[in-house]
Amino acid sequence: MTPPGQSNYWRSIREGAFVTDFKPPETLMLVVNGSSKLRIQVPDITRPLDQVLQDGKYTTQVLKEYVFEEVRRTEFPEKPSRKRCMFLFDLDLDPLAYASRFGWDAEKMALLEVEIGRERGRLHRGHLSALNVSTHRVPAYEDAARAFWGQEPAPGDEDSEILYEGAIRITRVLRQPKAGP
């Protein structure tokens, strides 16, 4: 470790000079499982911190979804893809409380009861808590994805997310969205 008296960083602090011409690369290439590549935009560090944090959160979400999809594709191909599915929930759950967990304004959404055609579609119930990996390293993402795809919660479990790929039939409209700005 460089002592503070010899460090260029501390010298620039004392002298009031800061290096501001550093530019990070525009994109970063990640290799997951040695074969799949994902190109991610790298935030420009000269923007305000809150914007950088938002970009980092988005990048983390994209990486998580990518890893979950890769694990599904290679280890659980019979499961529905998170990229193409409909997200459903059990009717015995409170729709307003369920939507608020995701930060959605449920009052602005229609609530529909649907019937799924299992013979032509793919259904999966996953634990929502397995998706909370944003502060972990990529190997932990892969473990969480295996848990999400490999372990199904019971119907009506509040920690569940239902993914469905296939035909549906709307059986009734339970609530129309409220009009608003």
C-alpha cells in the first residue's frame, strides 16, 4: 500500500487538482459459464452518483435475468422462459399487496382471471426470494437460478411467482384499471 504522503491521489487532494479525464470503456463483455457472452453498457463515472447507481441497478438486473435464462435453457429446458412468459399469481393472494411488492401501481392495472391450457403450455412456480441476488457474485446467481427453477413453492405461497408460456382464456374481468394521470 502506498503511504498517503506518496500517493498521487492524496497529493491531488492536497493540491486541489483532480484527474477528471478518465473515461471508462463504453461496453464491458462478460463471459458466463465460459461460453455465453453478454455485452453491458458501463456507466460513465462523470455523471451524478444517483444516475450511476440507477445504471448499476439496471445492469445488475439484466445480468441476473441473463444468468437465470442461461441456467433455465441449459438445465431446465422444459420450464417457461422468463423472456417470453406471462407472469401470473394465485387468486387467493391479495392483488394490491402482491403488486406493491414489485413497486407497481395496481390501481392502474386491470385484474383478470385467466384459465391456462396446460396441454399446450409450460407452467412454473418459482420462489420470488430466489430472485434477490443483486448483491451477490455471479456463481451465487447461478445457485439461486437453480433453486428458482428446481424448487416450486406450494400454490398460494406469498413467496411465489407463476410463469406461464402458452394459450390462456380470460374467464372474467375482476377489476378495471382506474383512470388517472
